[in-house]
Amino acid sequence: MMGAPLLEVRNLESFYGPIMAIRGVSLSVEEGQIVTVLGANGAGKSTLLKTISGIMDPEKGSVSFDGAEIQGEEPHRIVSRGIVHVPEGREVFPLLSVDENLSLGAYTRKDRSAIERDREMVFEYFPILAERRHQEAGTLSGGQQQMLAIGRGLMLRPRIMLLDEPSLGLSPLLVQEIFAILGRLNREEGVTMMLVEQNARIALELAHVGYVMEIGRIVMNGDADRLMQSEDIKAFYLGQQEAGQRSEKRWKRKKTWR
Amino acid sequence: MDGVQLLVSGLANGCVYGLIALGFVLIYKATEAVNFAQGDFMMLGAFVTLGLTNAEYLHLPFWIAAPLAILIMAFFGYLLDLLILRHLFGQSQTAVVILTIALGFVIRFVAGVIWGHEPQTLESPLAFGDVSLGGVVLGMADVAVIVVTVLLTWSLYQFFQRTKLGLAMQAASQNQMAAYFMGIPVKRVQGLIWGLSGATAAVAGILFASKGAIDPNAGLLGIKAFAAAVIGGFGSLPGALAGGLIVGVIEPFAARYLAAGYSQIAPYALLLAVLVFRPHGLFSQVRTKKV
């Protein structure tokens, strides 16, 4: 982990309609890392990802990827740089088969034989997709659709994967399973990830570095292990009661960053 | 025997409706707007072919004029999207609908100015004589229409299933946001779909003009094609074609066996029945999103 970070966001400001959803966010992701951005509903996490992947244009600030400034570029240009966005809520192509969904993940690639190898790799990590490869994606269960969305993202052979709440609406068991696979993908295939989550515990267990976002700002950041030990994170994101001698009530506590 | 003849001429009419309905559905699936000028696209395609091939105009051989007209109409559709419709991106669907209705008026007017308002006949080699099959006399034009429609449908199907662009078009129409995330240039793909629907309309126009005279108001039969698209299910390509065939077949039989006043409303009566009993159409592809 040397040299310039793979992805660097500087003082990004972005509007969601009339609302300023991101108010000056800076963060960086090193190659090979998993970086997680935690935050509640409406903190601006999804807007941050959409601004990076070019679906939304920033008002101010810069996004640089691999040394080049990419903010405001057309989404398909950004995808062909190797940035893939796995959207929230498992946005698959419902009437296309699993196989066709995967092929579309490699839409910007031309190297056919390598694409087929990557398809096999996706099937290795998600065997259920191999079983269902000719089935329409809309008929898969929620968890399988999430796996398909991740697999489809992998088909780009991305340099970085932006994951928007992969745990959303899944059973705890499935969340465990999917996060275990994400961890393996990072270790075995070296996939760099930026992971946006509300489920702080599982995200911090997986990630190397974490950022905490509240109403459009980064309020805290650091190594995932350190964040996990932080009293604020424990109280507000992990929901642990401290057994302190004064045993303050949770609602009495003030966040130290306010 | 009589029945077979009615059926074939009904099917031939139905193919034309079906091809126009196909255009409706292509645009609707891609952009979620209805192109009410689709019938006028068909009329324009017919007149462009006529202008290229008839003796009093350019007098090109038909087999050059027809592909050329299809290309011109494809280009017309693409340009229309590029120059006008793309700028309505983000506006309400109503804006697009009103715009296409107005566009229909403009196309009708312009065609009238260029080619006159009198009915004219396309000098088409598809339109010669009758064929007789085992005692049944069929119009050559009707047979040609059916054959061409089957071929076109088959190639469209192959295009959507087998090519990367076809797959991307399906993807962009099923989930636009996700298509962006895959790196599909969605706006350009939508422009190409407008081009494709222009080309389909041109084929429909050539076939329609091979069956009889055309005038600038011929595009109004787009309304029947619209009914066909709704009957078939507005999101389904095979449904559009089937809806066209159903409407086409009902017409001659209703004209034959029902009293004069009722036959004309038969397709719309069916439309109402479908809307009441199967509101998504007969062949709809509806898949609700899992949460």
C-alpha cells in the first residue's frame, strides 16, 4: 500500500434535487483494500456512490481514479475505466436469464475468452447461480438476486467495486454468507471494494478502513478495528449498552463529534 | 373456402397492424412513452418508397428503393430522438405523448405537401395478381405480406436474443438505472431503438402500400394498431404481433357475419373486453420486483 490511492474523493458536494446530500466529503481507497462508509438512512451514502459512478454530477469537488479526474464523466465512460457500481436493492434485469445478466456485466469488455473464464469464476463463488443460469433473474429469491448483482459486477473484472448496501433486506444468515464471499473475493482475487452499509458490525468486520457519514459529512474515520472499539460507534451503530459505572442512558449520551 | 380467403386477407392486414404495434411496443419498452406518430411513420415510409420507385418520381428499381427507404426511415427515427426527444429527458411522459401526437400532424401535412392528398399506388412487384392454392384464390400481396412479416419478426427475435446490442436494448428497457451501471450508453441505445422502430414502420408501410392505394391519412390506422398493442399487452413484442393478427382477423369476419354497424367496432369491443378481464393484455410480461 504505497503511492497514490486508487480512488480519491476530495471535498465532494452533490445535490439530490434541491437538497444538498453530500456536503464536502473527502476519502480515499487504496488498491486491494475494503473501505466501508457507515451511516444511517439519508446520510448521503448512496448519493456518494452515485456521484462516483457518474449517475449524478457533483456540484463541487473532485473524484480522481488512478490519477485521472473523472467527476462529471458519462457513466459508461466511468464503467470502462473499471469502476463498477453494484446498486442497492438488487437491480437485476428481471426478464433476462442469469447468464444474460452476467454477460451484460461484461458489456464494455471485448476479450471473449477472458470473459468466459470470469463467468466460471463467478459460478465458483456463487454456485447457486450456475444452477440457475438459464432461469429468468426476476424469478430468483432476494438473496440470489443480490448474488447475481455482485456476480454481474465482477464480470467487468473491476478495478474497484462500489457496493451499495448488499445486506439490505436479507436474512442475517444470508448476510453472513454474502459477506464471507466478499471477503474471499478481496483476499483471493484482490478485488478493491468500497462498501456502503447501515449494518455497521458486519461491515467493520469485513473492511480494513471505515468512514462514518452523517447528514452529508464524514464525521469519523480510521482503521476498522479501531472504529469497532470506539465508544461512539459501539453506542450508536453497534447498539451495545455500556456497562459503565454511571450507566448513562443511551438517549442522554451526546455524540462526541457533535 | 370462403373462410380461408377471409382468414388470409385478415392475417395480411393483421401483419401490418402487428408491425405498427411492434413499433409502439419497442418505443414504449425503451422509453416508457407512447409514440402516437407510429402510424404516420408507417405512412411516411410508404410514401418515401413510393417517391423513390414510382415512375413519376425518382423511378429507382423497387429492390433498391425499398432497402433505401427502410434506411432513410431508420435514420429519421434516430435523428428524431437525437434532435428532439432526447431534450425532453426528465420531463413527464405526457410531454412526449403530446409531442408525438403533434409530430403525427406535421408528418401528415408535410407528406401532403410533397406527394399530394390524392390516393396513390405504389408500383410494387409484391402486388401482382393472385395465386391459387388448391382452389383457394389468394392475393399475391397478402401472401407476400405474411411471408415478409414472418421473416422480419424472426430476424428481430434473433437480433434481440443473439446480439450484444439487442441484449443491451432489452436491458436498457427492463432496468434503465442498472443498464447505466453496466456501462451501456443508454441514451444512444434508445436512439437506436427509435431508429429500429422507424425501420419497422417503413417495412409496414411498404407492405401496406403493396396491398392498396395510400394517402397521407393512411397513418390513422395506427389507432387500430394501438388497440392491437394494448390487446397483446403493451410490454411484449410477440404480444404486439399477436394483437395485430387478432385485430386483423376479426375485421373481415365481423364484416362478413355481423351487421354493418357492428363490424367496425369489433376490434374496439375486444379491446374493452381485454382491458376489463386481462388489463395487462393477453401476452403481458409482468414481473413484480422482489423486495
